[in-house]
Amino acid sequence: MIRYLVWRLLFEVCNIKRLFGHGPERVQYLAFGANLSDDVLKQRRITPFAAKHFTLRDYGLRFDHPAPWVGCGYASAEPAPGESVHGFLYTLSGRDAARMDFYEVVPVVKRYRRTVVEQDGETLFFYQTNRSTPNLKPTTEYLGFITEGLKLHPDASTAYRNAMAAVATREPGRFVSSYLWHQPDDRSPLMRYTIDKYQLFALKIFLMVIYRYSLTAPLIRR
């Protein structure tokens, strides 16, 4: 719980900095998941200065980043020679990019990490999972953000778009008990049960309150 509270406090600091403007720094961020949606960006009060279609070569889109629900996963771009990831390249201020890190749960909790690459004359970053997990499926809503974003992407073939639209989905259900970390195998059954229950409680508080509500974000204007 302490890590979640520290995450919220530092996020508020980033929001306060953003209240005083964008600042001089500009960065390029490649979105290929939920951030393809204008509605998501507006909800997060992230304001791109520019946006264009971009294809990242020799990486593949994988739904291997564990979501808070059992069996559900978010997107990550993983090295894959010959494959491509289609997305939007956003020009963001450094302050909005820092805030995006918190929305993607990078600082403190370290669910994702920033990965920086250079391609086609662009230096850009995107988010990669820190805990690649097989056999996960995106939610219907999440996959919809991606399929909508691909509809007019010039590099996404019809076959690719159809294949992405056919990806099996899974709806949110039971919360995972190991969102932050997996317990060692040598724990006693009682200790494992107690810690699992505590982690589930902390995760629910994080998702329903700490992640969702901010004192400063509503003050940010585009």
C-alpha cells in the first residue's frame, strides 16, 4: 500500500508542474494500445502537439503485460525481427510524458518501463512490460482501441487488421493477487494466504481510489 501512496504523491507533483505549462522539452511517444484513443488522452488530459501514423519495424505487438484481472493482458512491443507494430507517434511535452509514465504505472510500481529507439530519423519511446506473461488476452474494450486506431493506418494491411480484430478477448473478472510481485515458493500456506489477501485489498484500493482520483489533474487545461 505504501508504494501505491508514494506513486500517487509523486503523480500529484507531476500534475502541479503541468499546471504551470508544458515546459520547453518535447519528446516523441509511440502509442499502440489504449492511448490510440482520443477519448483516453482527453480523460488523462494529455495534449499532443502533433500526431502521425508510425510503424515500428522489427517489433511485434504482444498482449503479455498482466492486467489486474486474471487472464487479461495489455499490449507491449517486443523485439521480433520481420514484424511491425503500427501506432501513432505523438509529440508530447516532457511534462505530459512524465504524467503518461504514471498513467502507465512506470514510476515506483514499475509495471512498464520506457524503451527508447531510433528509427526513420525519429528518436522515440514506448512502453514495454516488465513482467512478460504468456496466455493473456486483451479485454474487448482494450482491443477496440487498437482496431479503431488501425482502420486508417496506411501501413496496416487488411490481413493485419483482420487478424488483430480476430484476437480472442477476455472480460475483467477476478483480481490477481500478485499484481506487484510473486511470493516465494517456500512460504507457508498461512503466510501465503495472508499476503495474498492483503495484496488483493491493496490492489482494489489502488484501482478504485488511488489510481482513479486526483486532487490536481482536474485543474489541468489543454
